[in-house]
Amino acid sequence: MSDRLRTLPVGRWFLFASIVGALVLVAGTAATLNSLHQLDNARDDIINVIDPATMRTLDLTLALSMQEGSARTFALTQDPQFADNYRRAVAAEEVALRELNRLVPDDRTGLQEIARTALTWRTEYAEKLIAGAPPNTVLARHGAERMSPAREALSRERTTLERRHAAAKIAIEDRAREVYLAIGVVLAVIIALLVILGLIVRNFVIRPISELARQVDGVAKGDFDRTIHVDRPAELETLSGHIDGMRREIVQQLQLSEGQATELRRSNSDLEQFAYVASHDLQEPLRKVASFTQLLEQRYGEQLDERAKQYITFTVDGAKRMQLLINDLLDFSRVGRMGGEITTLDSAVPLRAALHNLEAQIDHTDAVITHDPMPKVRGNRTHLTQLFQNLIGNALKFRTDATPAVHIGARQTDDGTWEFSCADNGIGIDAKYAERIFIIFQRLHPREAYPGTGIGLALCRKIVENHGGTIWVDTSASPGTTVRWTLRGADDA
């Protein structure tokens, strides 16, 4: 098979096969219809011509026999009834001859011979007996001589019709075989066409698609140097070219991304080192500022006025808040880098650790903390402890005058992941701020009303996303605030 034929579009192959099949089917249908037409003609010839003509020939024979018998009996008995029978037989002969002339107009010579010999017999024999001539041996012999040609003519007519009947029967059998043959040919063509179409689909659709899928699967599994190409049909050849173009583009982007990732890892390492150095370098002066400011107040407090003492308080508070902010930023930067190993653990363990860390705040507020049975999940114990601690701590911080009530829920979703929730009876969150609260340094309340750096929920979001889950505020829950997040179950390991 030439390359040009191999790369023909699939539509062309189907078009060629359809045209060839249609031509053969049309020819087979035409042959079948022609055979059926000839079969119908042969059947019609037997039913409507030959068989009725044979019956009329039999009627004609009976009419001549009745004429002969009635004439002889009348000559012997002179009974008018036999003369009437003779005339009815003559009339029956005429009717039979008229029907035969209508049915077999192409055999007028034989019919005319029957009519002529029968008329001669009647004129020279039967009519004389009916007219009253006495029967005698000479007349009887003369009648027998005149009847013999009529019987011979009738015999020849019967023989002709029998031959015609046999020929029509043979024609019916031949046409029936032709019909069966034509139908068989049509069925064979249909089967052959289906086989050809199946081969076209198998060789020019299924096999190339399977080959293309195998090549794409190899690339998907990491063999990015594999060239993707199928040489037939034209549509898949073009498609494989486009896919290979995308592969080359992805390889280029991957190489560029690997370079960028290497640079990013180096930059992150430098930033992490810088963050540690900066934290120590920043916190040491802040501790000195706070310590010496407090010493200043203790030693010279009696010599300072109220405004100076207020300035000292502002300075110490600012230094402590700066230290807290630095520590929160360090915690935020460590998520996913240091100590980020994810293992299978009982989520009740980090929850208990978080409640232990918040024990003083819980006792101070008389809060009621409840939880559902905690499942086993895939996570990092330190980070999940921090997650529970931040969420429960927020629930205790943003409370109303009522006794704080916090419930930690857990339910398994249809896809096997675990959806956790932290629901409280606090002041709640306006739905328009549901996304904003997870952004770092975003605060909805003044620092004087609720202390903090605005990093807590951003840290929660980073922890959850580092575990492959999502976190959001359930705005449909009220009163209070309900935060939901997802974690992978232990079975997803």
C-alpha cells in the first residue's frame, strides 16, 4: 500500500467503500427485481393463460363428444331432447373456441383447424342425423373419418399447451434460482462491506488511536523524550503532530521551570537563612529596648511624670508586639519547610495537645470545648496542633458575653476525605469578609479591641493547603462562626 493511500483521511476510505458497496447493491437489486419480474410473468402465464386454455380445450373436447353422442342417440330415438343437447353442445363449442382465441391469440392456426374440421364433421355427419337421415354404415364410417381430423387437431392443441406449461414451469424454477442467487449476492456484498468497514475501522482508526494513546501514556509517565507520531490516517497524523508540538512546548517549559525551581529553592534557602538571622538580630535589640525601658521605669520612675510613663508603656508594648510579629512570621515561613513530614496519625492527638496549650485561656473564660470522635488522617502532628490551637484560640478570643462553647466536628465525605469543623457561639463573621480573613495581616477589628497580628488564619490556611486540603468559612451557619477544612484520610496513604 503506497504512502499516499495510507495517509488518506478516514472519511475518504468510508466514502470509497460506501460507493463500491452502493454500486454492487444497486446492481444486485436490479438483477433481483428483473428476476422477480420474469418470475411473475411466468407465473402469470401459467395461471392466467395456459391453465385456463387447457380447461377450455377440455371443454371443447367434451362439447364435440356430446355433439357426437347426442346426434347418434337422436338418430336412434328421434327424441327432441337429444337434438337440444346437440345444439347446446354446439354452443358450448363456440364459447370454448372464443375463449381459446382470446387466451392464445398466437395459436389461431391450430384453433382454426379445430373449428374447420369440427364444422366439416357436423355438416357432413351430425347435421344429417339431426335432419332425420337414417343411420347406416356408410354414414357412420364417413362421420368417423371426419371426426378423426378434429380429434387430432385437439390433441395437437393439448400437446402445445402442455409443452408451454412445462416451459413456463422451467422458467419459474430458473427465475426462482436467479432470485435466490441475486439475494445471496446482495447478502454477500453486505457482509463483505461490513467486513471491509470493520477492517477500515480496525486498521485506520482503532490501531492508530491505540498507538497514539500508548505514546501519549508513555509521555504522561515521564518519558518526555518520546516522539509522538502516527502515520495514518490523515486526521490522526495531524493530531499526533499537534500533540507532539505540545509535548515539545511542555518539555521546554519544564526545563525552564526546573531552572526556575532550582533558583527558587536557592532563593528560599537564602531567605530562610536570612529569616533566622534576621529574627535573632531583630529580637535581640527588641529585648534590650524592652528590658532597658522597663529598668528605666523602675529606677527613675519617681522622677518621671505620667506622660513619660505612658511613653515607656507604649515603647514596651511596641517591642513585645514586634517580637510576637517576628515569631508569627517565622512560624508562617516554617510551614511546609521544616518538620513538614506527613504521616498517618490520630487527629485526637494534636487536638489534645492544642487544648493543653490553651488550658489557661479555657479556664479563664470557662469555655466548654466538645468534639466528635476524631478519625485517623494524613498529617503533621506539630502543624495540626497549631491548626487546632489557632482556630480554638480565635473562637475564645472573639467571644460574646455568653459562656464560650466550641465544638470540633468531623465527618467523612463521599470521596473518602474528612471534613472537620470548628463551630463557636462568638461574634461571628460577616459573609463579605469570608475570604479576606485568610489573607496575612488582615484584621477586621482594631488592635485595642482584639489583640493579635492577623497571621493566625493565614497560617491555618497554609497548613491545610500544605496537607492537600481546603479551608473556608461556612457563611450559612449562625449564630457564631463555623470554619470548615478537609484532610486526607488514613486510607489515602
